[in-house]
Amino acid sequence: MRVISSAPASIGNVSVGFDILGAALSPIDGSQLGDRVIVEDSAAEFELKCGGKFVDKLPSDYKKNIVYDCYLEFKKSMEEKSLKVKNLVMTLEKNLPVGTGLGSSACSVVAALAALNEFHDNPFSEKEIMELMGKEEGKISGSVHYDNVAPCYLGGIQLMIEENGIISDRIPDFEDWYWVSCYPGTTVSTAEARAILPKQYDRHDCIVFGRQLATFIQASHTGNSALAAAVLKDVIAEPYRKKLINNFSETREYVMEQGALAMGISGSGPSIFVVADNLELAEKIQDWLLKNFVQNELGFSNICRIDRKGTVTVKE
């Protein structure tokens, strides 16, 4: 038996929703922007193989790989249910670079745990497996937050609820929005990006944050694209994190002059996203980003839509 889980890249925060809003991405050209994990029967108790475009960015010791840690956590949780893990081999196809702000660690975690759960005929409910995903993601980021895990697993734009047994809920997205994602080829660690934030915020900034987030959610549910775009701004992280990203201010000035609806930092950076309401503008912005924002040969850009499917798992 073989199980294949494909998990998409994601945008954490989505500017307006620090730690509580996330969006899954799907390139319009059909290319894969995300990781895959394959789980197969094996004679040995456990084996981990790695491949993919960015395999060289993974630790050489498989015991330091987050996918191995996912296996251990899954096994422990199975034992707590008096269930046994099968002998298996896992293969991680690492197609997202590490430290990009595109949910790279969440992508591997979600694909791994979704595949393991399916391989064992889904002993864990959706909520239970998401809790495991959040726990594993938290080991890397320093705290449990679902703004990459939830959209990566469930798809769409997800609002983190974490009340009354609900982890997250999907909000509507806009059909005519193109999300131009761009990774400059450099790295910003989540720990560094969090350390640069202030420990306390001005009351005015807190009020603006709450008002803009509430307005964005309301506008998304009522289909008011112009209003949603107008409040798609970040007063919590971007004012501090933008200094970690080369050419950020110049890039914002250019894309907004061209007619972009919004621009923001993807997760903790250094990737950014630009929202455009037509393909011609999205292509023009992508071309400019490749020439002016990308710093080296590792950088790339994709014109995306919101991925509404999330992680796709197939059993063969």
C-alpha cells in the first residue's frame, strides 16, 4: 500500500490577521508549490528518504528532520489509543525552501501527518490530527499557532478560532484576486522575525488591528472586494519586519503605483505577496519582482489563486 499527501504553500498572517489568518496558495500554471510525503509498507520498522528541489536544505541526520519527529509524535499518540504503528518508509519531497515565509515547515508537517493518518485508516479525527500538526509546527516556530497549518491542511483562507472545540473556519475569498507570491532567495528565521517585534503595543495600534481584521472578515462575507483590499494592511508586524527584507519599501511603492490592491509580508518573510484584480497586472508585477526583488538564483515568483482544496491525500 502507498499513500501520497500533497500539501500547498501558505501565507501566514495575510497582513491583517497576525497569527490568526492564513491562506493556501495554488499557482495558476499548475506547477507544484508545496511538499509531498509518501508513506509505503516496509519490512523495516521505519525508514525516511528525502528528495525534491530543496533536499539539500534539509539536515543530513534524519533524526533532526521534522518529518521524523512527526512520525514519533504520531506513534506516541497511536500508543495512547492502544493502537500500533505499521512498519513503513516515508519519503519527503521537499519542494519549498526553508525559512521563506511560505509555510515550509507547516507544509512538511501537514503532508507527513495527513499521510500517516490515512495510511493507518484515519484513527485521528480532523481536529485531533490538526492538533498534532499544530504541536509539531510549534516546535519549530516556538509556539503553537495554526495560521499556516490550517490553510495548508484545509485549504482556502482560514480564520483561527480556537474556541468551543473549533480550531479554524474558512472565510470566503474573491474570485478575481490574483496573489503574486515572490521569494527573494534569502532567509529570515521565524525566531528572528518574532524577536524584532515589540513586547507591548500602543493602544491605537491595537484598535486599528481589531477594526481592520473585523472589517476584512465582514467584507469577505459580503463580497465587498474594494473594502477588503482597503483594510488588507499590517500594523502589528510589517512596520518592524520590513527592515529585514531588502527593497521592501521600494517594491511596495512600485506595485501600488501600478494599481495593485495590496501588498504584504508572507508569514514572517522574506517572501511577499501582492494582490491584483486582473491577470495582465499580475503578470506585469511578477516580471518586475523577478528583475528587482529577487536577490539570487534561488528566488522565484508564482501567480496564484487561493487553493481551496488544501492537502490532497491519495491511497494507492
